[in-house]
Amino acid sequence: MSEKELENEEMDVVVLTDDEGNDVEFEWLDTVEYNGNQYIVVIPTDDDAEDVVILRMEKNDEEETFVGLEDEKEVNEVFDVFKEKNKENYEFID
């Protein structure tokens, strides 16, 4: 996915383009650093969306891209860092 737009209003909205060329809006929750990589934690803006999405930021030349994570362990570890960092801002249910 590549970043198309970042809007700062009541919530930070990031519009990402998926592999099929579709634009998808996400609410940006935070940027997390883990094991030397940067990740963004976002949630789809769809009313039905409940699950957060964690994407690794990669820079190629001057373009930033966001890559989905396939390793469940990596997802859980990054999400744990996000939860610890944001325990004052969000209520987490285990």
C-alpha cells in the first residue's frame, strides 16, 4: 500500500492504495518503533471496522510504502508496544 493523503481534522485520516488500486481510508492511531522498524497502527474508517491494522513503513528512494505483516508474532509484539505506549489514551480489552 502507498500513502496518498494525510488529513488533519478531528481525526487523522490516511488514504492508502491497496494492491488492486483501490483507495481505502484509515484512521491513524499512532506510529510505533520496534526492532529498528517503524510501523503505523491504523483502523479502517468503515462503520463495521473493529480491528486495528499494523503496517510496516518502508522507504524506497523517496517514496514511503506500507507493507502488511504476515508474521503473527511480529503483529502481536508491535501491538503490545502500541498498547503500552497508549494505555492512557485507549481502553484495551484482552
